[in-house]
Amino acid sequence: MTITARLKDEKFLVLAVIVAIAAYAMEHALLEMGQAAALIGAALLVVTIVLASIRVAHHAEILASKVGDPYGTMILTLSAVAVEVIILGIMMSGESSPTLVRDTIYSALMLDINGILGLAALLGGLKHGEQPYNDNSGKTYGVMILTAIGISMIVPEFVPSDKWHYYSAFTIVAMIALYGLFLRMQVGQHSYFFSYAYPRAEKSMSGGHDAHADADEESATASIAIILIGVVIIGGLAEIMSTLMSSGLEGTGAPVALTAIVVAAISAAPEIMTALRAALKNRMQATVNIAMGASLSTVILTVPVMEAIALYTGQPFIMAMTPVQTVMVAITLIAAAINLNDGETNAIEGMTHFILFATFLMLSAIGL
């Protein structure tokens, strides 16, 4: 592939570089122009970050099509979590809310399980009726998410403030141990939990040809390089976006959780489109892997990284969820355990999760 053709294919990343340079040069001018200008600038940077994330996700999908499930969806979810961790790390280095990490993880959980999975199951169910998948995946993801959330975001409510660093260190070890064993099982002896054998005719109609064609044309090395470059660009954009957003929202009375929702939405944007495409092509296994895998990865990978930052700086974050957040997570995980128990999803199950997502947005809008 020629350089010109490569640049044309990666026009979103080229645009992101141009925007990053312009934003860096104009950052102080935008801040001096007032809150409205800062918010407009932040909004433009959010859009640019999403476009760059889409290219990162595209190359993650190319790698995924080369290696197949469960490795494929693991690559996709890990790339999204990497973007989220970078954005959070940059934002927490400034004067961000001490609840930003907690609120972002909570928002990501609501977005992944109730938003992505709910909408995908709803639209896929309306089009195809009952959509099959391997029920072992839903059960395994569910119990892992419940354990990780309980350890990192419910139990901390009862940990004395003078003992936070001990429990923080324990949380890091616990999350790494959980995810280490999970990965070993996911790519080893229990890899069949996360795959589903679709009929041959259904595979041919699944739209997989385009993905495989892209995979054949792209080298794995090129995709990995572009993913790494994209993540660096996103990090630079996120730093400026954080400054502009904080300045633009200061004193506006906007919900505290708004920034957390924006961060969660940025990292989930590519996953949303991938999961919806899979559901509409009657490939619900990929949707379940993406939605539940992203939720698990967000909790179990973001928490140890951010807790390590807290220990390094000596400044703890508030990780314990509020009563409303705890109730919403409990309802979500109970609904997911029931809906993902029989190996088939339908529009009714999708609607229940999507209503929970709408409830989350409503509660966030009124400051809860």
C-alpha cells in the first residue's frame, strides 16, 4: 500500500493530528475567550477523539478477524479500555473530581451492559427473533463482573480512611489475580465458553467477508503500529479536552457525572457500532463478548491502574459507589444473570436493559 493510499485510509487519524496541533496552539486563547468557547472546543475534541477511536477499533477488528474469538473481542475491548485508562489518567493528574474514576467505571458499566447489549438485543430481536449465543459466556462474565465490582466499589465503603492504602494495594493484587486466571481460561481450556458455532449459511451472510478482506490486505504489524499511534494521539487530545471541559463546566451547575459519562462514551463509541452490526447480522455471541467483556475489562483493568496512581501520589480516590449507583448495578447484574441464562436473547430482554440505561441517564441528569 502506498503512502498516499495509507494516509487516505487513515484520514481520521491525520485529522486528529491536525486538530491536536491546532488545539495545542489555541488552548490558552480558547480559555481566555470564556466558558462557551472552551465548551465548544472541548466538544470538537470529543468528536475528534471518537473518530480516532473508530480507527483504533477498526484495526483492532482486523487483528481480531486474524486470530478469531475469543482473542478477537479481547483485543477490541482491551483497546477501548486502554483509551479509557489514558483519558482518566490524564484527567486525574489535574484538578478533577475525586469521584471521577468511580463515576466513569459505573457509567461504562451502564453503557456497556444496559446501553450496548440492551440496544443490540432489542434491534437484533426485532429483526431476527430469538438470537442464540453460548450461555457459558454470559454466566462467566456476570460472576466476574459482580466479584470485581463488589471488591473494588462496594466494600471500600466500609474500609476506614486511615487504612485505605492497605486495601488499595490488596485491590490491585486481587484484580490482577482475577484477570490473570480469567485470561488463562479465556484463551485456554475454557475458550469454547466465549465462542459459538454458527451455521455455515449464516456465516456467509454475516458480513464477515469484508472484515476478512480487510484483514488480508492489512498486515498485523501495520495494524498494531496504527493502534499504538492512535492511542498516543488520543492521549494528547484528551489532555487538552480535559482542560477545556473543566474550564467550560466550572460554575455551570452541570451534573458532576457528566464528565464521567463523556469519558465512558468516548471509549465505548467504537464498541457500540461493532456490537450493533454483529446483532443485526444475527451474531449475538460477538455482541455479548463485546458488551460484557468491555464491562469486565473496564472494572478489572482500570481499577488497579488508577489505584496504583493513588498509591503513588498518596491521594486516594473515592471508589465506593453511592446507594443509588449500588442499586442500579445490582438491578443490572440481576437482570443480566436472568436474561443471559438460556443461550438466547430477544427484544423483550433487550428492552429491559435499555430501559435501565434510560433510567441511568435520567438519574444522572437530576444529579443522582
